[in-house]
Amino acid sequence: MIYICSDKDCYYIAERDVPLLKCPDCGGELKRVREEMLDPARLNSLGVWRMQHLKRENLEEDLKKAAACFERSYLLGNPIAAENLGLCYERGDGRERNMAVAAGLYRYAAENGNISACYRLGICYEYGIGTEKDEHLAFELFTRSAKGCDGRASLALGQCYEFGKGTGTDKRQAYLCYLSAASMGIPQAYMCLGNCCHEGVGREKSYENAFLWYQKAFSCGQNNAAILSNLGEYYLLGKGVKQDTRTGRKYLKEAVKKGSDYAMYILGQSYERGLGVKANIKTAAAWYEKAAEKNIAEACYRLALLYAEGEYLEQDMGKAKELCARAEADFTYSDNSDLEDFPELKAGVLRLLKKFRELEGR
Ligand SMILES: [Zn+2]
């Protein structure tokens, strides 16, 4: 039995076996209705209600019934139901998974003023899912959705501006988009803002501010490898926060477990410099070795130095030279090619390469 609220401004709807007298939302009278009598908005609400009250033992059947509500509402012209039906096709909920159909439904919804569907359609175009790839169109859709205050779209727009996807690169605009997404509570934007402060993207560098954003991201459950590695580095080296080598190493070890290559290099640093642990160059070198295998330029350079000096590791100029060349290649070919970004590292590598050339010249 389906119950709806008799107050025309209240959209409470529920499907239940035991009768209910009062609306739990507004206290108004509830009345029983047949599903066929529902208007498009209430049909969509019934679909949402069914999605939220799925029974494990009857999952497929329940999903199909929810999708059917969205479909009937969509066929009556409801752009919100079109998006919900699109999600059913995207996730394979009550419908066979079909991204082309999903993208078509998002398109219909977006054309009829659904801001959230605008964002979803943008994602389809950004990656060419269920439709052709078109980054310019994705950028336009994200812009429209962000103007309608969709925080996910602001985040996506920030990425377009930061990396020049579908538009020219504009770091300042990227930073402002991330701020806007953060103000709408999108946790992934906190991480992006941390990186902006860390690298000086669209604003001046500030390790203090970067730390605060990373911390905020972490407290919102963003505990991926990158966040843990950043927090670990900040605590270990006392960047933007009071130095706490124990906490730093704890985060770094977690980051390594979750697959961060850079964290292996920083852990190596903690052993080389005796931060939070007794200094041990051999252990440091072992961590650098692992990070160097993943082409972390800093690790290649530190390891090259240790091989060239021959004090703690057996001297091996061939290895040192090869590692140095890899560090140099990393910032010649990667995005981090600016000399200004890594002045110390680059200067060190160049110094070492020059030394090799002098030795060979002799
Ligand atoms: Zn009500």
C-alpha cells in the first residue's frame, strides 16, 4: 500500500503493509493511493523511497520496481527522474548496465534544467563514457552545473582549469573553483586546495595553509595514499606544523601500505637524517632503492650520491651515473620540469652529472 501526505506542499511518500495515520514529516493526514494515480514528482519520490528501503532477500525485484517508477516519471517529462533512471543504467540497478542509455538520459535531464545531470553528462564527455570524448563540451557542462551551485562540478571545473582540459590553463581560476567546491563541502576539494598551497598554484605558497587543508581532508575521511604521504612529510619535517617525527613516520608507513611511492623516499629520509628513528644509512638506502624503482627523482638523486661517495654503500660510479640520469630525465619529461619547482634537487643532480663528466674527461 502506498501512502502520501494530503498536504499538497509535502512530498512524503511511503509504501508499507501496516497503515500509517499521520505524516512523519508535517503531521498532516496520510491517504492511500494507487501507484497509477501518482503524478510525476511523486512517482519519482516513490522510486527514491524504494531505493532507500531495498530488502536484501528481494533485491533484484525491488531495484526493478524502483527503476520502473523513475522510468514512468521520466516518460511523463520529469528531468529529476531522468537522472535517477540514468543512474540505474550506469550502476546496473534494476536495469542492465548501459552507459549509452545513461548518457542519453543525463542529456535529456540536463537539457531540461537538471544541474546535477549536467555534471554527470560532463563526466561522460570528459572520459568518453557512453558518448564520444569531448573535453570542451565537458568544460561547458561543468561550468553550467557549477553556476547552479553543484560542488562536484566546481571541483571538476577546477581540474579543467588547472590542467588545461577543454579550456586554457588558468591556475588562479582553478584555485577559486576548488575554494568554491570546498565551501559546498566536497572533501576532495580540500586535498586540491592543500596541493595549491603546497605548490603555489593560483596563490602564494604556504605550508601552514597546506597543512590545514590536508588535515581537514583527513578528518573528513580522505585517508588515501597521497593525503597520508603529505601529512607524514609535514609532520616529519615540521613543515607548516610543529615537528612530530613519530606521527610523521606513522602516517608515512600507512601511506606506503596504501601504495605511495613518494612516501618510501621520505621514510628513507627519516632513516638518513635520524628523524623519529635511529639514523641508519643502509636502511635509508634500501628505501631509496624502492622509491627509485618507481622513478621518484629525489630518491634517484639521494641514492646516486650515496653510490658516488662510497662511504656507506660500496662505491659504484656506473650505478650513480645511471640513477642521476634517471633523476634528470624525470624533471626533463614530467610535468615538474620547472627549474623553480625543485631548485635544490635540480642543482644537486646537475652538480653530480658535471662531476661525472670531469671524472671521465681525466
Ligand atoms: Zn506531510
